[in-house]
Amino acid sequence: MPDPDDIRAWQRLDAETTTSGRIEDKDVARLADLGVAHVVNLALETHPEALAGEGEKLAAQGIAYTHIPVPFDAPDDDHFAAFVAAVEQGPRPVHVHCIMNWRVSAFFYRYNRECRGMPEVDARKLMERQWSPEGHDSKEARVWAEFIARSAK
């Protein structure tokens, strides 16, 4: 089955890792059809675009679910550590999403650099397919720029 092009901000990182923005009811079975074994959600369940009952809906399709609610204005290293554990210890293939794929792309930027040893320029190119926190003026974007800069060595 080909990757869906209608799930918001869909991105395939490798054979066992995909990301996106928010998922909808219609996407749950499609993720199962793609062979996704684990979904990690970084969005808050209180967001108006969050999929209500997401964990239960995924479980009904045989997909493991990890929810790591990351406030958009306050990502921290504890969130990142939980993300790393979920991605590395959970079943594969894994799909990681939030609402816009901004949280996810920033988390994978750090993960690719810190855990996978990817060169900074390559990790940044992957993140910038979705967004660049440095390119926005909002308070939240500054928080995300600081979050990804903490990993810079």
C-alpha cells in the first residue's frame, strides 16, 4: 500500500518510521493497513483537532499506543526522554504524530542528532520539511528554537 498523501504533513523517515500531523478516524485503519504497529502521539488530547479516543481506536486495530502530551509552549527534556524510549522500545514500524508535525519534526531533529549520530545539516533538512522554529516570530517558536538548540554541541 502506498503512503497516504492526504494525511496532514505525512512524512516517511525510513522503512520503519513515519510521521504526520493530526490523524482522523479514517486514518486509523489505513495505518493498520500500512503495517504500523505503534503510534506515538505528542499532541494534547484537549486540542480541538485531536482524535477523541485515539488510543482505544488504535488498540481495536491491533496498534500499540503511547501518548506523550507535549504542551506546545513548554517542550522539555523529560518529554524528549519519553519520546526516545517510546521510539526505541516500542513495536515497529512506528508512526509519530502531533497536530501539525511541528513537535514531531523538532523531536526527530534532536533524536537524529543525539541518538542516531546524523549530521546536523541532514537532521535539519528533515525537520525543515515541516517547519523551522527559527523562522517564526511567535513565543512558542522561540521556545522550540531553544529546545532544539539545547542539543547542539
